[in-house]
Amino acid sequence: MRTISIVMILLAFADELEMRRLAKDYYELALIVGGDVPGPTQDILKENESMIVFTTNQARTVGTLSATVTGEKRKRLTDPAYQIQLLKEEIPQNKELLAMAHSYRAEIRQTALDLDNPESVDPNAIPGVGPSAPYVGSASCRDCHAKDYAIWEKSGHGHAFATLEKKGSDADPHCISCHTVGSGKPGGYRRPMGSKSLVDVGCESCHGPGSEHVARYRDGKQTNFKFRPLGAGDCMTCHYGEFSRPFDWDKFWPQVAHGSEKPVIK
């Protein structure tokens, strides 16, 4: 007669802290598999009496876990063997999951979100008062920084939004935050408006709103500030985890290197 072993496994779209909390609160859980994380775990984590593995979301990884079921009344998993890997672009997509993704993208396009009107949900916003220095778009930087603009225009940053449009992800809040200028911030990109002036990873995506900077130069005035220096930490706000190749400053920066020219004041 075949013996059936029941092991409690929880599939949770939760971050690491939440998964650890669940393991502490519910000792019955033998395994917790979670996806709201920046990257997959290469080794099994242990919390209380539970094993925890991170898989990321959007079906970006595939993994296997084998273990021995032990225990009488309360079943546990022992001697686990585990491996996981990110799925590459050349691997064909699962048709059922792809259909779910298309359905999600169509629905999110029609759904009103807080990021469409951040001024209305900002607890510090004053009604009727706009941002002191709104975004103006990368084209506004071109006259004074022609060489830098030409470098940007040919780079992946200069075509970042088109990659979303090809996949139908150009309304997905998880994507547009890093493929537009100022999405979800006062004066930034708005989905309903669909303005092309604030798409792509523009100058202001890294340097911040530039309207005051541009206005003073156009009026022939010297600016009384300089944009702060940027480093790898700024890049890694978008280039991290499952949504990017492993970030390497020495390899990534040469692809967009700029900033040596002095501005031309007209």
C-alpha cells in the first residue's frame, strides 16, 4: 500500500521580511517559496523550522528542489538538493503564462493608479502648487550639451521606452518607473498623457529635474548650483536583480560615458 505524506508548502508573493515572519509565526510550514524579491536565492535559507527559497516573479526563473520527507505527525523536509536559474531570452515563453501576462498588461493600461497623479496622494503636497523645478525633457539639454546628447541618443538609454512598447509593457508601473523620466513624481511622466518628451532614460532620470538649470542658461545667467556627482549606486536603483544583467560599472559606464564637454551658452 502506498503511503501518502502531506508536507505544508506555502507559495507567497512576499518579500524576504514577510517570508521570515511567516516562518516564525507558523512552524507547520516546511517550505516557503516567494517571489517579491530582487533576485533568486542560490542557497536555501532557514528560518525557525521552515526552508525558504526566493524565485522572483514574472516566471523569470526555473528551479528544482528535492528532499526527503521525515517525521511522523508533523512532516518535515530533510537533505534538500536545490538549484535555480534565470530564464534567458532565447528560451521560448510558456504560452499560458504569456496569455496571463498579456491580460495583465491590457488591464493595467485601463486602470487608474496613484502614479498617474502623484500630487493628489502626496501628503506634503499643497493644493494648486506645482513642483518648484519640473522636468523639461532631454531635448531641452541638447542646445548646450550637443555632444553628450548625441551619445545619449545612440545609447540604450535613449531607446529604453521603445523596448517596453515592443512588449506591451509601456503602461506597466513596474517597468515605466525606470524607462521614463520622473514617473510617479510631481511634474514627471504621466501614463494617460503619453507625452513623448519624458520617455526613455533621459538626462533628468539621473540628474534630476532641470527646468531651473535650463531657464537660467537660456536667459544668459550663470547657474548657482551644480548637479551632484553620480556613481554606481545611482545606476543600481534600476540596474538590479531580476530586471537587469548583473551590474558592472566598468562594463556599463563606457556604453553611456559622457560629461567631459563644457556647456555652450547661446
